[in-house]
Amino acid sequence: MTLFIRRTLHSLLRVVVEQPCSLRRNAALNKKLKGVSAGTGSSGIESSSVCQHFSTSSSTTSSISTHPLKQAVKLSYDVIEGSPEISPIIILHGVFGSKSNWSTLTKKIHKETQATVIAADLRNHGNSEHGDGMTLEVMRDDLLMLIRDELQIDHCTLIGHSLGGRVAMVTALSQPHLIEKLVVVDVSTVSSKSIFNFQQFISAMKSVQFNQNTSLYENRKSAGKELETVITEAGILQFILTNVIEREGCIQWRFNLHGLDTGLQDILKELPTIDATYNGPVLFVKGGKSQYIRKEHLPAIKQFFPTAAISTVEGAGHFVHSEKPKQFLETVVPFLKSS
């Protein structure tokens, strides 16, 4: 029986004994993947045909389950099934992102590696369930519940961008036996001041009022006009606007703004103090124009990840994978395929 994870810092150092459930031998996973329609896994969404008024100050909507502080939530994920002889790859997005941001690269990574590739939404993002608190420990617990309870796999490779990279690092440090390889995209073990004012962004987004009598396109256009004075970088604004969606007939934000707002300080905290190392293969991918991974961070990175290598994608900023997708793949795929 799967053991529940104690959600305290002490749990990062505990040895958790699991029943072996190798992907190569696990018929349950193969059955689950084959039962996935159009490559889409669990959504965490409860069906509802009634369009209710959505308040951006509320932590719930009519269609997304909400859970209390420190309780793991169910993550939504998309799957492309690959060879059962290769460890699956799980991809985690950054703040304000979703699994859909990785849809093109997910297909290309699968094609190049032949692995099963799973892109997941973090809590309070995409179609995943909502939950109070966004500490790295509780988001790690969400991921572990996906890996062990939902997918029932005993090892995988993690790719994480920004916040997803931080979740991936804490997961690898606390449960190294589960993680075969680790790719961390443009984030370090050292906390750096964000170039974005997340609090200002969230406040501005909470003030947007959607008109349920007009189209999704018109609502995105209107929201863009409202937000452009605060979110001045056009690329970031367009990225944010992809999160204006129609769900069950209602125009709304894809993510849980209340959860992000109250959890913002958790997101921006330093990595928890962990007296552990992950000795498996690790690749840090840095955007050449980004300052989130710096040369002076290397000793701190090596403290936790002794085998870590750092590769730079020249000409890319923080969103390395979307700004320079070809170069990103040329950097990451050989690492994923290496023995």
C-alpha cells in the first residue's frame, strides 16, 4: 500500500518504502495510458452545466475542486504514450503557465526519445485542482501523488521550468530513488529577485471583469487593454492572455488567482533547507539573456547536485523553451537519451 507523505520539512529526509512498480512491468500504467482520450489524463474537474458568476477574489469556481492547506491535490496531465522500456518524462511549467504551453515540445521530445511524455499542470494552474498554500513541499507532494498513486511508476525523468524547476529540484532531493534524471530550466537553487512584479500582475488580473455576453476573443482583447499598462512586455502579456479561457460556457481565468495571490510568498521563498544531495544526472539550462542562473551560483548548485552541468541557450531569455525551441531541444534531447 502506498505510504502517505508527511507534509513537514522532516519528510524531506525520510526514507519512504514503496512497493516496487516498475514501468516496464506495470500493466496498470499501460492500461491507464491506453484509456486516456486524445492524450489527456486526469483533469481534476467536476462536471457542471451551470454557468455561475465567477469572482476573482474567491479560491473556488464551480468546476474545480479545492483542498485545504498542506493537503496534496490531484494534478491534471496530458500523456503521449511511448515505449514501456524507457523511463517516462514528466514536464512541469512555470508561474502563470500550464501544460498546454509545452504541447508542441512534448510531441517533439516524445518523437526524439520514444519515451512516454507527461505534461502536468501545477496546483492552482491549468485544469489541476485548487489548494491553499503553494510551498515547494506541498507542490512536491502533489507531484509525488501523481507519480506514485495516479501513474504508478517507480522512476521517471523530470523537466521543470522556473517554478516547475524548483518543484522538480525539491522532489529529486527528497525522493532521489524516484528520479532517474533532472532537467532544470532557467532557475537556480539560489533565489533570485524576479524580473516580473507578480503581485502587481495578479492585482491587475483580479480587477478584470469578463463579459459573459461576448466572445472569448473579445474578452481576451478587452483584458489585454486593461492589463497592458501593468504588463508592459508584449510577449508576457500575450502569454498571460492565453489563460483567459471558456470553461463550461463561462469566460474566466484558467488559473486560481486567489490561490496564486495568497501563495505568492511561498512561491518566492528560498529552497527549503535540505541536508541531502541528488547524485543522478542533472542538466541546468540557462537562457543567455537571463540572470536567473549565474556563474556564481555554481557552488550552491553543486552542493545539492554534485553532477550538475550548465548549458546556455544563447539569445534566449527566461522562457528558453518557447523563445528558442530548436536550440532548447538540441541541448536537452542528447542529455535525455544519454545512458
